[in-house]
Amino acid sequence: MRKIIVYNVISLDGYHTGLGNDVSVMFPMMGQVFDTYNAELLRTADVHLMGRVSFELFQSFWPKVAENPASDEWTDSQRELSQAGKSVKGIVISDTLKGNWHDVRIIRRRDAYEQLAEFKQQAGKDILVTGSRTLWNDLLAHDLVDEIHLLIGNLVLGQGVPVFVGKTPAALRLLDTRRWGDSDNVLLRYQVQHNIVVG
């Protein structure tokens, strides 16, 4: 069975983004490690699942890397991530996104739970969710997320948008921790314990 794997960078005090959903405050924590590990996950996936906001953010940046990979504008880890994503198809869950996008399928929210549950039963590689906090919290509430990988940054933001939303109970089992010698970030990899009543 395919797994839905969530990967997010968060601040040391548990924030997904800054006030007003400002993602730029996360950039100092991301760096090369974020891209390198994202590329590693993409190589084990054949679908990248996104919400509309994350999709539009990715579309504003990654096609530029793919179009001119030799440019000095990009880091080696950004080139690696761009290459890793070439064979991965996109699925965007959105009621408002319009247009035809190459290798991207749009699923309306009302159809998402059933289609993703069916999709997980099909043969294939993993389904990766990067960013898309609103989407994956919703999928977590509907028992569709299998693993959550959190790259804990070395900044305390003090305020912002928390990584977990609502009152969705979830029990997580720690599978692995990981560090990189040139980074102050720590990766925590959790398995979601399905059908467990919490509280």
C-alpha cells in the first residue's frame, strides 16, 4: 500500500510559518538540508500532493530552476531537488485553481478523501506532501496520513502559524531522528498510529 508522507520545516517552538502565513521567516532554517532531504523523499515518491497556496508558491520558483539548471543563481541542492521532481506527477487539492497544468491533476475538496484513499490502495511509490499545512492537517483528521517528517529548525519565532491545527487527536510513533554535520536542524520522522483513540 502506498503511504502519504508529510514533510515540513518548523521552528523550534512549533510554527509552520510566521504571522500572516509569512513563509520567508522559515528560509534561514531551511537551507541546503531542507532541499537535499526533500529530493531524497521525492526519489521514493511518484506523486507530489499539494494545496493551492503551496502549488502556486512552487510554481513561482521551481520551473525557473528546471528551465536553466546551469545558472549560478541556484545552489547544488536546488538543482538536485529540481532533478528529483522531474518524474513526479503533481496532484493539487483545490476548489479554486483553474487552468491546465502539465503533469498536474486538480481534485476538488469534496472528492479528495475518497480519491486519495483509493489512490493509496493502488500500486506505486509514496505520495509526498511538502508544505500544504491546511491540506495535510485535514488529511490527518481523516486518517489518511501515514508518516510525518518534521525538520526542526534552530529558530524560536515566538509567534506565527502553528504546524498543527484544530483539535485533531493523533498518536505518533517516533521512527527515526537524523542530523547533518553542517546543520543545526534535526529531523524527526514519525509514523501515524491509525485508529487509536487519544485522550
